[in-house]
Amino acid sequence: MIAIIDYSTGNLRSVGNALSRIGAEWTLTADPRLIRQADRVLLPGVGHCGEALARLRATGLDTVIRDLRHPVLGICVGMQMMCRDTEEGDAQGLGIFDAHVRRFIPGPDDKVPHMGWNSIHNLEKGLFKGIPSGAFVYYVHSYYANLCPDTIATTRFGSEGQMFSAALKYENFYGTQFHPEKSGDIGEQILCNFLKL
């Protein structure tokens, strides 16, 4: 069973629809028992990271997530919540990834949020099996995770070419700053890879 963690965020159904397109069965749940029993867990997220963390902590799901031993994939804000801390709301994260979430400082010709298609590089196998370096994925974000030992893919932002973590991995935990559910065939391949880990 695949569990999508329900904590009243915005893009839960789009992630579920992407899983359905690749033939995967899933359930949307906030039940700690079902989340612990799942074979795979997804933690999507859009919006304000600090507020999302507060919702997780109010339900005790922060502890449930940290204790999971099967593959977990955080998407966008879901990944940011698993980092050490975030400037968005000046909040402490779950501390799974050894990364800090910071706001983009744009150059004079750059726009924040970073929105649209951008390429990923420095890909590690596993989550990115069969994905070519330079493949394009879809982003919508104003905050980013810095490069760190857990970085397994990178992207450059803006005229200054600032590099940030496109994806992170620590033990059984994975995260993508981009939205695989909105990234066409490449995103579907990444989701398929996650389900095979």
C-alpha cells in the first residue's frame, strides 16, 4: 500500500492522480497506523513551510514520519519540512536531511518564485535510474535547500547560476524540490523508480 500523508495541504490529489496514471494504488490518510503499515509513503506539500510544519506537529505526524523505516518521498514543501530548518516562518524542520532551507536572493533579472521547467544534473542512481542528466522537471518555489552531503541532484537558479539541491536522500528518506507529479514522462519515471526502491 502507498500512503499519501494528509495534513490539509494543497496538492494531495494531483500527487494521487499521478500515482494512478502509473497504475499504483494509494490511500490518502492521516492515520499513524496506516502510515506505519504502508510500503511507501509520500509527503507532498505546497504553501508555507512553517505553517505546514505546525500542522504536522499538531497531529503528531512529525514523530511518525521520523520513525518510518520504509521509503518516504517528500515533494517540494514536503522535502523542505524534512530539512534541519527553514527561513520560511523561522521554523525547525524534522532534521532528517542535513540541509537548511533559505529564500532565493534574486539577481536584477531574476524572478521569485522560481517557477517553470528547469534541468536537473549530478544525478545519483536509484531515484534517478534511467533519467538523463539535463532532464527537465517542473518547479514552483521561493525557498531552496542548500547543497549538502545528502544532495542527489542539483539545479541552477537565476542569472548568477546559484546551485541548489533539486533532490535529497538520507537512508530511506528521499525528497524532490521539483514536482514529479507535474513533470510529465520524466516525473512519472521518477515516481516509478521510487515505488521500486
